[in-house]
Amino acid sequence: MSARLAWRKSLNVVMLSLTGLCALLTVSALFFILGYLVWNGGKDLSWNFFTKLPAPVGEVGGGMANAILGSLKLLFLAALFGVPIGLLGGVYLAEFGGRTVPFLVRYTADLMNGVPSIVMGIFAYALVVMPMHHFSTLAGGIALGVMVIPTVLRNTESFLRDVPRAMREGSFALGANKWRMIATVVLPAASRGILTGVLLALARVAGETAPLLFTAFGNRYWSPGWMQPTSSLPVIIYTYATGPYEDWHRQAWAAGLVLLGLVLITNILVRAFLTRGAAYERT
Amino acid sequence: MATTPNAAAPTDFSGNSRSLLRRWSADDIAHFVTFLSAATLLVITSLLVYQLWVLSAEARAKFGWTFFVTKTWDPVAGDFGALPFIYGTIVTSLVSLVIAVPLGVGAAIFLAELAPPRLSSSLTFVSDLLAAVPSVIYGLLGVFLLVPVMRTTVQPALKAVLGFLPLFQGPSYGIGFLTAGIVLAIMVVPFVLSVSREVLLAVPRDQREAALALGATKWESTWKVVVPAARIGIFGSVFLALARALGETMAVTMVIGNNPRVAASLFSPGYSIAAVLANEFSEATGNLYLSALIELGLVLFLLTFVLNGLARLLILVTTARGSGVLPT
């Protein structure tokens, strides 16, 4: 009896410590990744990195200004396509919707959220690149925009649903019709949460490489307008990391640090300052 | 429905609208516009399926079902088989699950059952950040950090200890199925963790207390009562992680070796569906080549679509049932 009890008690301690170890391992991965990137990429970050074009192949130096601008342009397009559709769609689900259509939309959104990003690249390729016969910033922006829609839509819906019923009724009681109630009472009340969702969705697609490989492609120079192929930070990290040159590798680390820094800072700021209570964030 | 003009609506406040719009109240317009936005998502999804189906027609007509069992991938001769890619995708995903599931569920148990709330929520925060790290960053670390370590240390050690298994034989290249699986594991752990933690927390408190009152240790109450109660949701988290791992592109492309092979050894270089799309799509010459690649995309899409649907269902079942009886 007491031997059995001792066994059970020690098993208890061992297994519980193991779960703690699992948690420690998982969490330390982030700090390890961050530390390793700072260690490897930090020394190659310079003013040139942000302001110069890539140097010709084989030549040391140069920067990634065109990739940084390209990423910003792609994100702008993604927000332009994805955010309004997601936002208004979310309003429909939360405020109008009947029974079948919202269910269908909700389920589709969740499933689309899990579709591999490279498949979204094929979508934009077939939709934009094939008819135009060349790669373009526009195609990349659409690929990313499509990925933004489901997240923004579900987030908007869930934050709108959290707005208390009394506020809607108060608004109706003052004589507002429904769209006015939504536009002036419900949306402002949920705005912080909605903004959180939008920013997190954009931070997520900012790091996407796969859908850009055959839509925005890449470019060693500036990309004027929206119809030319453009460089972007994630794609250039991939190209440089798998390339043969030592100097490319060092620049890939620096670009990786910049990208990770931007994504993490956005995530931390958004989660720390914009969310109140439990934020809806599901993948 | 919103699309039918509501002529009899007494609340026609849209005084500035003209002719056709006059028959619609402002609410109808708002209803219609938001409905269009929501429907756009359905249209996009249908369009995606349609494109994948139509654009892969040539390959489907030419190869039929043999596409899935053919080992050759020869763009020059126009001979395409998906087997090495499907094999690579499945093997790397399974390796990642073998590592990620115990790690993620273990960590979730710690966060849900043991850690004080403050610690639990800050660790969950860190895990969420980990999920936000771009995939190409994992690839970067994989190429320059993990691959050399695998080649010089891990693979020889595995060979020395478990070398009698066909899984751990052959030369150590560093790249290959095992390395890709490990990178994937680190990437999917946060997903297993956050979903498992949620379903564990949804198990009613009484169940734990009842087990403890019967004299169970903390671990026994967790392992024999709480985890079984949440098991369907945990399965859900595993499917979710599997769907992630199957479709993950960049990190795998950078470390799997990009060599269409079906090999028993985990040390062997291989290829995955997503990786071949990433590498060959932009330079595919000829319609058949492109069509074969798009058929691979279709396979990937269907796989993840089904797995995700299943995962959602399982998670929904457990959290709904659990929270229904959760004391407030």
C-alpha cells in the first residue's frame, strides 16, 4: 500500500514536471528565434539596408529598399481588397443575416482560413497573372487580400456580437433606423476589437512568402506602378537564404530580423493596447 | 430578402436618392451591400475550386488516377506522377505530429491545470506570438542552424542508437524528411497548444474535484479524468495542426532537399506538394506541366479543406458540450 502510494506520488511529481518542461520548451523557442536573429542579423543592419537597391550579383553591399517598399505596397493592396469586404461581410453576419447564408459564410471563412497560402497564390495566378501574361504587384496584393478576408470577417462579427443589446435598443428608441444604429453606435463601440483583427490579419500576411512567389514574383530594381513584378521582404529572404553567396546570406539574416521585428512589434502592441478582455483570435 | 425592393416601406429616409434607389429604404441598401460582401467570400471560394478543377483538366484527362501512384516526375518528357510529393507531404507531417502533439498537449496541460492564471495567460501570449512568426523565418533558421546540427550531430547519433530501423539508415545529408518534420513541429506546436488549452479549460471543475475527492493525485485526475473528457477537442487540435503542416510551404521547401523520391529513410531528401509548387510553378513551361502542378494544388486544397472541416466539428462538439455545464 505505501509502496504503491509512493509510486503514485512520484509519478505525479514526474509527470507534472514534464508538462512544465513542455511549456518551457515551447515558450523558449520564441526567445531563441528572436535572440538568434538579433545575433546574426543585427550587425548587418545599416542605413544602406533601408535606402539602397540590391547590389549586382557577386558584389558586396547594397540594401533592400525596393523590397521594403514592395512589401508596403502589397500590404496596402491587401488591405484595400480584403478589409472592406471582410468588414462589411462581418456586419452582415452579426447584424442582418438569416439562418442559412450566415452559417455557410461562417463555415467557409473558417475553412478558407486553413487553406494553404500557396493555393491562394494559384488563385491569384489564375485570376490576374494568366489573363495579363505577366507577374504584377496587383496579383500579389490580391493573393494577400483574399487571405485577409476570412480573418477580418470572423473577427468583426464576433466583436459586433459582443456589443450589448441595450445599446442597440437605445439607439432604436431614439428613432434611428438600422443602418444608422450600426454606423453610429455598434461599429464605434466595437472599433477597438475590429481594428485589432485587421492589424493582426495584416501582420500575418506581411510575412507570407508562398503566395507571392508566382504573383508578385521578384524584382532587383524599383517597381513603378502596380502592374510590374515587385520585390518583397519575405520573398527576398527566401531568395537570398537559398542563394549561393555569403553576402546574400548575411543580408537574408538582416532582412529576417527586420521582418520578424515588424511582425512581433505589431502583434505585441496590438494585443497589449487594443484588446480589452478576451480577444477573438482563432486560426 | 434584401434584393426585393420594399416599396411599401414607411421608413424611406433616403430623400436624396433618385429613381431606382427611391424604392429602397436606407436599411435595404445597407442590407444589400453587406450581403454582397459576405457573398463575395462564397464567390471567391467557388471560383477557387472552379479554377483548380478546370485548369487541372488536362493533367486529369491524361493521367487519371494513375497520377497518384506514379513515381516519375519528368517535365522534359511530359511524364508526371504525384506519388513522391504526396509521400513527402504525409511523412513530414506525421513526423511533425509525433513531436508536436506530446509537446503541445503537455504544455497545454501545464497551462490549463497547473500554472497560476497570470503565468498561464502570459505563456499563452508568448505561444500566440510564436504562431505569428513568418514561415520563411523558420526556413532561414532551418537552413543555417538546424541542417548543420542535424548533419553533424543528430543524424549520426540516431543512426548509432536506432540504426537497425530502416527509418534511420543511409547517409546524413542534414536536409530531408526528418529535418523538415522537426521544423514543422516547432511551427505547429502553438496551434496544438492553444486549442488543447481551450478545450481542457472547458472541462467542468466538478470533474476535477470529484476525482481529487476520491483520492486521486493531481496527475491522475488530469490524465484519467480531464484529458479523456477533452479528448475529442484534442483530436480536433491535432487535425488542425495536421492541416497546417500539410500546407506549410516555405520552411519545408528550404530544408526538405527538393528531390522527388520515395524513400523509407527519414534522412533521405524528399519533396512535398507545397514545395514543388513553390519551386516549379513560376517556371512551368507548357500547359501539361502547369496543369499537373495545379492538380497537385487541388489535392492539397481538398486535403486541408476536409481536415479543417473535421477539426472544426470536433472542437465545436467538445467546447459546446463542455461550456454548457460550466459553472459560472
